[in-house]
Amino acid sequence: MTIRQVIVQELPKGELTPAHFALGETETPVPGHGEVLLRTILMSIDAANRSWMQGATYREAVNAGDAMPTYAICEVVESKSTRLKAGDIVAAEATWSDMVVCPARQCQKLPPVRPLSHLLSAYGIAGKTAFHGLIGVGRPVPGETVLVSAAAGSVGGYVGQIAKAIGCRAVGIAGGPEKCDWVKAEMGFDDCLDYRDPGFFKALRAACPDGVDVYFDNVGGEILEKVLFQMNERGRIVCCGAISQYDSTAPTGPRNLPGMVVVKRLRMEGFIVMDFAHEDAKAIRAMQNWVTEGKVRVFEDVVVGLENAPQALIGLLNGDNRGKRMVRVAPDPE
């Protein structure tokens, strides 16, 4: 019996294309002692997937010939561990494959939430990243201005909604007037700026007349450089990602560092969502309450079919998603 999997056929040296991937078949893996065989249901598609192809980060580098790694929601098909049983729903570090074998101790058993897609969006990696980054790193105070880039994306949209829920002013940055209008109308941001607009910096000053207290940065590069000028003294920059740099062979950074940080006494801090795993229960409770109260809306961008995973990632890097992007490989179990 065989399964499908998507491998990295060649490491990209510039823009990611479908030619960097190949869909093939391999033998169904067999679990050993302490392991489980998992059926992939939903795969998280994140900008970080692209950064893994550039070398070792907070995880090992992805190499040519590897099955593309991913964070996934899976069903236990066969278990050789007392920790999990067949039918359990778990989160696991998997690959772009129909099935994968994992050590049971590395799988997280998930609560009975339906649809399962919410365990990747509002109550999963997207919602938890937004919550931990904004609350744990940004530490906003009601009445402050929170600015977030990639505001129509999986994390940015939740950052702005959380900011509003706790009494802050939320301003987004997105690509194109249509997307900016969507961020304001659907996610409830106070304003949203088009980073492609030649008058972006002037628009930023108009949208944030009292300055920016917390900037949640998902893009890095030139936008970060411009935002630093508008930061208030003692402002906080939450460094979550640098999507503008991932497809570049010559990444650029803000030219006003460290001078602007010193002059304005800014705090600039990066984080990985796993840093706050001990606070996950608090994050999920807060998100569930806000969703129930209507203060946070759930937006998901689901691409169907394992074979479409490469294009799903490429599209994400080009900004064509609205909400948390994921690939459905199999239906939710009944």
C-alpha cells in the first residue's frame, strides 16, 4: 500500500515556484514501539515554511529530497503506544503526506472542537501566535494604538481583533485597497493602510496621529523601517515574521537600527509561539470567550487537496489569502 507525499525537489534560490516541489508515492510507513500512524486531515500553511528552506532556524533546515514538513491536525490510525489510541485527534509535526509516523510523546491530543479547522485558526497556531505575541510580548494597554502588518493574514487579522477586544485602537497594513477595505469591514479594524501606496508613510502618520505604541511586525524590511519613525517613546515592536524577505536572495533590513531604538527607547523582541506553550490554555480560553461574544471573528482560507499544497504556500507568500490558510487532505472524521 502506498501514500502520496510532496517532496522538496530543489531548494529555491529566489522566488518559490511549483517546480521546486514534486508529488510522488511512497510506501505507507509502519509505526514502531511508542509510535503512532497518523492520517493527515489539515495542514497549516505558513510563511515560516518558506524560511525553513533557507537554512536552520528554530528547527532543522529543509533539504532537497525531504518531504515538506508542516504542522498538522491528524487522526490516529494505528497506535503502538499507551499514550494514544486509534481515533484520537492530535496535533503533530508532520509532512505534506497522506500519512505519517510520529512518536506518540510528540503528539498533542486535541479537545473535541468542531470543525477541526478552528484548531489551526482561532484556537490553534494562528490564534495562539496572535495572542502570545500581542499580549505576552507587546503588552498593550487599553487606549494605545496597535499597528499590525499582513493584517489580512492568518495571524495579523487576529492581532487586530484582540487589540480591539481589550480596548486598543487597531490599524492594519495590507496589500491593495480592496484587501484594506475587507480588513476594516470584516475584521473591524479602525483603519487599514495599503503598503503599495506611494503615499504610505503620509497615510501612516494620518492614521496614527498620536503615534504607534505597539507594532506587530510580520513582514520586516522597508515597512518596518518606515514604521520605526512613527513609534512612540517606549514603544514595543513584536517581531513575528519577515515575509517580505523570504523570497529574496539579498534580504534587506531597516537602515535606522539601532539608532531609532536607542533614541526612542524602543523594545524590539522576537518570539516563537512554542515559547509560550505553558500559557496556551489561557490563550485558548480568551479566544473562545471573544469568539462567543462576537468580538473575534474566525476567517479561514482552506485549499482542498494535498497536490495543491505547493501553490497554497506560493499564494500565501504573494498575499492572496484572507484569514488562516490551510490545506485539507482528508475530511473531518464523524
